[in-house]
Amino acid sequence: MPATLKSKSTVWETKLPLKLLNRGKVRDIYEVSADKLLIITTDRLSAFDVVLPSPIPDKGKVLNQISLFWFEKFKKLVPNHILTADVKKMGFDARFVKEHGASLQGRSILVHRAQPLPVECVVRGFLAGSGWKDYLKTGKVCGHALPSGLRQCEELKEPLFTPATKASVGHDMNIDFNETVKLVGAKVATQIRDLSIKIYKEGVKYAKTRGILIADTKFEFGIFQGKLILIDEVLTPDSSRFWPKKTYRAGQDQPSLDKQIVRNFLLESGWDQTPPGPVLPEDIMDKTSKAYKDVFKRLTRKSLSR
């Protein structure tokens, strides 16, 4: 049984009377009809592409609800896959809602069944993480040449689009724009690059007004009825690096309001980043849960829906 905070309930996985299409690192995806999917965001957490045995309390609700906030905010820039997040409006019968509604509310969405593109659309606005390590070795970040003398966590003059392949198991692989063109075609590659940078810039601009810096992130897109739409999650503490604006100083590590809290613990633990992952101490689980909820409250100005 996955470890958890004793005083708090978590959702490790779901078991619904629907066809399970995929149980991913974080999300359980069910088929509702030929053109609709039910996506539930659990409290599972993956780090270094390994699902850890310790679920984070309320994590799934934060990811789901913060994504809904951004989907709504960006809908004029790009359509998305959301149909509804209200379990009572998903078309299930009264018995299903009675048995499963409480556990699904706040962490589930009914969506259009799009064809996902095989590309992770990564955007980097600050020199951090693997980008910083790449820069120290090569003076570049994923093939993008940068000026010499940049400092750790320094904000870049312009955000970089650094796509990667998507791996259901194991590590994603960085690719260049030409490889992206080979995977999805020149037109779509250009669209997702330009949209990713535009959405990121809009998110950064807003987040700064709420006291948060978004250092980098990833987006996913799909094709639905011949049109490009935004899918999966948007600017969450799982998919992005969030830093407190108030304490930001280039040239050093930044306090984390995201999954980096867990990554830092794992890096210091001596774990070799191969499965199985170690059980997290309760204080790390609690710190991570609180950071996720803090980001949600700052950005949305709302309390987490129960």
C-alpha cells in the first residue's frame, strides 16, 4: 500500500465501471464514448520519470483545478479539450454519481477525445534545471546558443522552445525543431511552437502580478475534428517551476513552490533514479502539499474545491 500522511486521505488510483484506457504516471483515463474521455487526476507523483510510492495529499485536486483556471484564461488564444468539470453534468446515471461523485468531484474532467501530438512542448524562460546544466557544459540550452556569462536562474531575454518526445515509460528525450517538424509536419510544428511561447508569456505576465515567477513549463496539444487544441494540464506545479517573486535573486537556487521540493530531497537521498522510488518522509509530503495549495490560492484567489 502506498505510504501517505496518516491524518489525510489521498487517491492513489481509481476503479470505475468504465473502460480504463490508461493509468499514467498521474492520471487515470477512462473511455466514456467514442468522442469523450473522463480524466481523473490522482495524488500520485512522479519524479525523474518514476512514480513514487507516496501520494501527495490534495495534489490531484490542485492540478485539476489550476489547469481549469488556465484553460479558461487562455481559451481565446487556443481552444481546449474541456467539456465539464462538474460530475453531475457529465451524463452519468444517478447511481454512478452517488457511488463515485464525491471522490471524483474536484479532480476529474470530461473532455473531447483528441489525438495527442507526440511532442512535449517545453518552454524555458529562466536558466534553471537541466537547462542550466546544459549551458554550463556547452554554452547552449537544447541547441539554442546563449550569451556567455549568464547566471544560474537568470531570466532569458526571450523564452526558448525546447521540445521533447513523450515517453509513457522512461525518460523523455529532447529534440530540436527540425525533429518536431518530422514528427508533426511544418505547419503544426510552427503552430505549437508559437502558441507555446505565447501562452507561456501570458502566464508569466499574470503570475508576476500574483507574486510568482514561472521559470519553465510544458504544454501538450492534440487534434480534434481537424483542429489544434490544448490538452492535458496547464501551468501546474507538476508541469512547471514556480518561484516566489519576492525572494528571487539570479545566481543561486530558488525556493520552490512545485515538484522541485521532492526532486531536491531525492537528489540528496542518494537514490539512483531507477525504480522503485523511495518512500517520502511525511514532512516532505506535507511541505509539497502546502506548496501546491499555496500556488493555487495565489494564482486563482480561490480556495481549493472540496
